[in-house]
Amino acid sequence: MPPVSPRICVVGSSNMDLTFRTSRLPRPGETLAGKEFHIGFGGKGANQAVMAARLGASVTMVSRVGGDVFGEQVLRNFQQHGIDTTHVLRDADRPTGTAAIIVEDNGQNCILLVPGANAALSPEDVRQAATVLRECDVLLCQLEVPLETTLEAFRIVRAAGVSTVLNPAPAVPLPDELLRLTDLCIPNETEVELLTGQRVTNLEEARAAAQILQQRGAGAVLVTLGERGVVVADDDWEHIPATPVRAVDASGAGDAFIGSLAVFLLEGLPLQEAARSANRVAAISVTRPGTQASFPTRREIETLLSE
């Protein structure tokens, strides 16, 4: 019987998302009339934490927000999802991270990110949270906070035997030490190209890029390919197709995949089967507008899949 409440820690970013919908992305210097505007909660770390919490995990967030009204709202949102905010720090000198997201009619998007307080999350902040980090079942990290902070978190938990998941987004050059501390690395096709210098235009190229990361020390590597699904490279490799849906907004789909994948793995599913289930969660999320607002609960997932 799977554990009732997997323990997941997330060290990462917390943002407010300002989302603009339009028929297409503007060209340089062009002004377009938008169709809709929405303010929601985001940040890759926060998104993955909320997705895991919606599936019933016990989640702790290690992050920084500003001393502004956005920071208050982010904290309230975490608490409404039952996420432990003991280590979500208020930064009096910086604003809460903010992302401007432009979404076109076909669901594709582009994002402008101002990190704000996220840029100040420090290795010392992580060390202050070391006790809870050592007690979790898995640690999720991304790269919207300083690289040295993520590296320190991985050092702490791996010394305690805790599993690690790295979403190397946005992609930056990675030290081999971080990859050696990574049990599961999950880049998308753009990120894996930047990390490896390996062009990814088909499944074989995705597999080759994943193998480069494995040769540098990463454990299993999952390359997410959007509507083409995901390539899973472990001892062997497998392509798992995406669940076909009519996309409305792809914002946060990768975070829905990663947050749900962590829960499914902790509930005992093999990696490939967990990836299939996470694919379905991500597919549900892109049929709805918004980022965290689009993430389904476990009951919704079970209902939609049965239909």
C-alpha cells in the first residue's frame, strides 16, 4: 500500500504571474491588442510544490518572497494548499519575483521573468532548513534561484540518503558535482540542447543528449518534448507519447509533470509508469488557462481519466 503522504521538499522560486492572452506573439517594436489579463501564482518551485500538494503529498517550501503585497498573497496561497511555509522568508529589500507571460491562441507562450527575492535565496537559507530537508523523501530543485543554493541543498540531502530531482530550468552551465548529486534530471528539449550542445530535433537526438548528461554523472534523465511526450533514459530508454488534447495554455505544464511525477514515484510506480501518469496530469493542465490554476486535484484526475 503506498504511503498516505509522501514527504516532498522544494527549494526554489516563488512568483506572481501576470498573464496576457493574444492572438499571436508580438514582433519587436509591435503593439498588439490583448484579449485577456490574469494575475496568478507561479515560479517553477512554487508550481511543483502546489502540484505535489494537490495530489496529497506533504510539502515543505524553501523560498524567498518580497515584503510586498505579492509576497503576502504567495504565502497565503501556499498555506491554503497545506504547504509548510516555515522556511519561506520575507525579503525587505527585494520585490517578490514576477513573470510576464504572453499566451497566444494555440497555447504557446513566452515569458519574461524578474527574479526579485528569488535571487537572494542563499546557501545559508538552505542550511537553516537542513533538518526538514534531511527528513523528506525527495527534494525538488530548479534553477530560478542561485546555482550555489541548489548545490548546497543537494549536498545536504544526498548526505542523508534523500533522493534528488533537478529541473535544470532556465538552463545554465552545470557543474559536474551537481549532476553527480542528481538522481533524476528533467530538462525540456530546449534546455537539454543548451546543457549539452546536442541538437534535439527527434527522439534519437533526445536520447543522445540525455546520455551526455548521464555520462557527466546524472542518474536517470527525462527529456520532456511537449506535444511529442517524453524520452526516458535510465538503464535503457523509452519514448512515452503525450496524451492528445486540445491545448489552451501550456504555461506550467512542465511543472505539473514534475510535481506529479515525484508523487507517483514515491507511491511506488516504476519510472516509466510514473512518467505516463505525469504525462496525463500535464495534458489535463494545458486544457485550462493559467499556471497553478490549471493543475488538477487527484479526484479530478481520476474522474477525467475514467471518462
